[in-house]
Amino acid sequence: MEKLPKFEVIGDVPEKEKADYIARKRDIFEKQERILPEDDKLRKEIENAEYTKTPEQIAILNFINEETNRLMKECGVEPFDIPIENYHILPEKELKKFFDAQSSGTYSSRAYAIGLSSDLRSNLLWFATVAFHESLHMKAREVAQLYRGEEGKYKEKRYRAGIKVFSPHQKDINGNSVTHFSGADEGVIAWQEKINFSKLLELPELAEERKEYESEKSEIFRSRISLEKEIPEDEIICVNQDGTSWQNIGYPEQRKVLEYVCEEISKELKDKYPSKEDVFREFLKATFNGNLIVIARLMKQTFGGKGLRALGMMKTGKNNIVNNVLEMLRGMRRDTLHESQL
């Protein structure tokens, strides 16, 4: 039996509307040509721009599918397969036009598709890490909310994505939907990406990239970049031939906060969680099953009643909010430890 995602939808709408929505999403997932725009001109532009995947890229994507399924099973979640056709390799211009992508890889929940920049073809190790990251996003729990719009038609908004929570009808000062745990969500995905990096490096399809990665020249470049830019050496994925540009595992600030949270929970609950990695596993489970109850309990026990809310404030960008969240959590932890000693 073919493995498919669990299409979840909520909302105060007729059951028939929900059933029709699920049928459409299933159709989109299984028939990727349906994601293309109705505009013939734009559709042809995208079709003509998309790169044919090489046998090496296909083998890497198949491994990623198997590895992410293994992680899902270990977390007690029914896995599903991502068809090769749901990955689209496009030039930057078309990737931004169709996926509204701001980086080299993106996952579209609307289209159940992963867009990858054609720039990634320059280094298969870079291609593999970005594809792994976005595949984890696709396999995270996804819930949509249906509602009736002003014109009477039913509309869709994202409600849950991994541990990220959307408030579809609340807007921020820029007019965007309010989200919670967006930074923590990316932190979990990027942490798991780092864990799996060594496995990706062992793939036979990446033999040349591994040879280059382990070369003396590359090691010297990574060491210099690490010192100058304060990037951990083991997080630098690849470096160009003259050492002037590089790629590294993303969301370091968010991972720093998440690592602190996991370390403190481990200290508080050492018998159940001997290491920070054991705590991280709970966050990974929540990413796949969407259940934040365990995380909420752990945060309350370690940081007090407002700990979960503080973590939910962390965003994805490089800004002071991330550092503020870390300081807030440190303060909450001190207060909790002080109260436990009274």
C-alpha cells in the first residue's frame, strides 16, 4: 500500500467541504502537475525552467525519504513517502516566482512540493542537506483550517506545521498572520539536520564531495572561517575553491536557545532525560505528531508557568528577539531554582 500523508483539516464548515478539501490535497500530493499555475504562460515558463534530476540526485532523495521515515517510526508516527516528482529544481528567479522562496530551499504546504535552487547542483552535499531539511518540514504534522470568507467561499489557512502554531485570524503590525514557535520549529529541524549530516556524507553518491570535504585544503578553510566568523567547524557544509564563500547549517541562534532549554530540562529531570539529546527527542516527536502537551509540561517543570510562552515568542530571523527569549528563559530558570530551594 502506498504511504500518504495524514491530511488534517479543522473548522466550522460542513463535513462535505472537509472531505472535498482532503480529496483535493491528496490529488495535489499524488499528481504534481496539478500544482502548476492555471496561467498557461507561467506554467510553461516553470516547465521549461525545471531541471531534470540526475541519477545521483534521485538516489540522495530516496535515501532522505527512507531516513526521515525511520525517524518518524522511531517517534511513533506513521511514515509516508515523498514522491521524487514532488521535488522541483528551479533557477532562483522561477523558484521565487512560483514558491516565493527566500532561500535555496523551501517547502510549500499548499502544493505539497519542495522547491530547490539550481545553485545546489554545484555541490551535492549542499543539495543533500537542504533537501533533508525541507523533507523534514514536509513530514512534520500539518493541519489546515477552513473558514467561510466574506464572499461566501470556503478558504484555507494553515493552523499547525510541526510545532509551529498559526493564529490565522490574528495579524501582526505588518498584516501577516501571527505565528508561535516558528523559531523553535526551525531550531528542531536544523538540529536534526546537523545530526544526520555525517550519514549524508557517507552516501556513495557523495564520494567526491566527501573527498573534497576531508581534504587538507578544505579543513584549513573551515578552520579559518570558524575562527573568523564564529561558526562551529563541524557546521560548515562546504567551501568554494578559494575559501571566500561557504554554506553552513542554518538557524544557529535558534538552535542555541533550544540547546539551552534541553540542557536545563535534562538537569531538572536527570532520571528520565539523562542528556540534552534525550530531551531533544521529545521536541522531534512533537514536530511529527504535533502534540505540545509533553513539551508544555517539561517547560513548566523547568522554567515555570510562562516558559512555554517565552519559547513560543522566538522567531526565525537574526534579531534581538532571539537573544531576548534566551535571557527571559535564563531569568525564569533562576527564579524556578530559587523557589525550589525555599
